[in-house]
Amino acid sequence: MDESFAEGFAADWIGSWNAHDLDRVLSHYADDLEMSSPVIVHLAGEPSGKLCGKAAVRAYWGRALALIPNLKFDLIAVLLGVDSITLLYVGAHGRLAAEVFHFGSDRKVTKAFAHYVGCAA
């Protein structure tokens, strides 16, 4: 993982969310992505906290954007791994969040893991 790609990904990912542009957000993800988040349990009613596939994630995030019309993310840091990036940011309701993104060879996100301080829902 190189810093240039990571910084570019972070800037566009944050910008996409802040624009509430779901298609642009999803353009970063592989069709068969796996998403894990404690919010999935509450918002999507999925006890495992996991969703598979872009269609399932689109429905989940579409609902989240409808429920939080003033959603805005503020990036704090971009952390680099081998084939992964972690974004540390302030998210919904002013809570600290970290998302870990694993990338395939095409630089699309194949797995994403969301973590939150305090209550996630």
C-alpha cells in the first residue's frame, strides 16, 4: 500500500460520504465485498453484523443516509497496512470511528470493518 493511493482513497471516500453520493461511495468497493459493523446489527437487523455484496451494502447505507440527513465525516488520520488502509475519523453523532479497508489487486475494497467509540447505533 502506498501513501499516495491511501491519501487519494481517503479524500475521495470522505468527500463521497459528505456529498451523500452513494454511487460514488460504492465505486470504491468490489461487487462481492464483505462489510462488518456493529451498526448493521441495529440498522439492518442482521445479528451477525455482516453484509455480503454491494447490493446489500447499498440498501444498508441508503437507509443510513435517509436516517441521518446531516451526516458528515471529518478525517483525522490515514493509517497504512500491507494491502489495507484504516481511516480514523469523527462520524455520525460526533463519535470517533475507524474503518479498516482490505483491497484486492484491482484496488477495490473487498472487506471493510467498522469500529466505533461508544454506542454504534
